[in-house]
Amino acid sequence: MTEIKWGLIGCGDISKKRVAPGLTEAANSRLISVSRSDYSKAESFAKEFGADKWIENWEDLVTDIDINAVYIATPVFLHAEQTIAAAEAGKHVLCEKPMAMNRIEADKIIDACKANNVKLGIAYYRNLYPAVNRIKEIIKFGEIGKIVHIQSNNFENFNRQPGEPRYWLLEKKKSGGGPMMDMGCHRIEVFTNIAGSVKQVKSFNNNILFKREVEDSSIAHFRFENGATGILTSSHAAGESQDTLDIFGSEGSIHVPNLNEGTITIFSNKETRNEKNPKHPNAHLPLIENFIQAVLTDSAPAVTGEMGRKVTILLDKIYGR
């Protein structure tokens, strides 16, 4: 295999802004077909990104002999069914986050991919952020000492009405939860990437501002295997948008006022300095390129199904599932 020929299931905002451009711009990659629930818009989407086919039913896409990989960009409740079907059709799968509604579904996804000898990647693209990897490097070389505490505020004012784009995020049967499930999962992956495995988690899920099926605000307290603690707050109710990351060590600290921008400030016993580690303009592209190389070289992708499963297990605990 010298080229990854993609089928894309789900053509919403993220697919239009980042996923489809990534699939078309990456080396050794070609977008062959797309499927979307609103079939009337499938043709224009396909033509915009140079796909040869637009398919009404995703079931027909995963069995298409002209593709060898599938990107799944649909609401969470569809991930397990679609990933398993793609795996059973012999397609490699890169699936949006969170990978499943719960651990049971995550296990079924992993088992199906292993049984059919296909690669599985999960779209926690912050795993490849230069800022995150630079932070890990600083910690590894002992500049801030031992990690004592890690925390993040993840706020986005979000209140969609029925019929509006992304309203499904507020429907519990489709999303599995509110801002912690949708946005917080990314930061949980970052926490475990930096601080390691979690030993214990406690949470409070609240509806402070909006009456809806899912929480509008959630706070999770973590205790890591290495003894460090963590606090993650994820909210749709806060008026001020935030995406902070702060790491406190025994000999210094690291502060990131906006993780997507990538500027970090390091305080240590020796000095205080700022570093700029910007992400790629298309945050999905490095993830897609990494997955393509994993398939072509028969290696593990940066974010494996097992890594996605660990995040899902923590989400289960946060939501009391």
C-alpha cells in the first residue's frame, strides 16, 4: 500500500474546516468518498474537496472497495457502530473523540479492529501539539522538579437551539454528556499525557445556567499514580472563553494562557522565560499525517485506541456510569 484512500463519514463544521482539508493536503492521501446525514448537501461537499463519490448511506461507504481507510466524524453515539462496521470491512479507522459513549463500546471497537488487523486512531490531536511536547520535555529534564499539580479551565459559551448546527451535543443520547464529554475529553488526554495514569477521580456535574439534558458545567478532581493532583473545569455557562493549562512543580511552574496558541511561560529557580510553540494552522493535519504513516509503515499511531479507551474510562467515572 502506497496511498491512503479515504472515505469520510460526517461532513459537519469540523470536517469542513479541518478534517477534509487535512485528508486532501496530506502526503500519500486522497479523499475518495463522503457520506453525510443531509444527503442534499453531500454532492457540494464532495466537489469542494475533490472527492469522486458522495454516498447517501454510510454502510455503503465502509464497504466501498475503492477506499482503504475511513475517517469517522459523526456524533459520538454512532462511533461504535460505524467503526466496527468499517473494521469488519477491512478498513483502517481514524475516529473522532471521544471514541465511544462508554467503556463497553470502546472495548468492542478495539476488539473489532484487532480481530480484523486494521489500525485504529482517535482524534485527540492535542497529543501532537508542539507546546504539549515541549512541556513534557521541560518536565523530563527536571526544570520544574516533580509535578505537584496540573489544572485547566476549558470554557466556551455554548447554547444551541433545536435545529441549529451542533445541537446534538446537548442531546444526552447522542453526545453522552455536556462540555466535559465534548471538550473536557481533550484536556483529560493532555493531563494523562503529561502527568501519567490517574488513580482516582471525583467530579461535580451541574446545570448552573441552562436547563438541558446534559450538564452545562463540570469539574473533575484527579489523583495521579505519581501522587500529583489535577483539576479540570469544563463549562458552557461561563461568559469568558478560556483554554488554560497550568502545571506546578516542586521547583517551578509552567503556564499556558491559551493552549491553542502555544505560548508558554516557565518559572524556575534559575529564570523566567517565554517560549512560543504554535500548533499547525490545521490542528487535524499532523494527526492525519501521523495516522497515514502508521498505516504505511505498520506502526502504532500517536493516539491509539487504548489511549482513547483510558480517556473514556475516566469519562465514565466522571459521569457515574
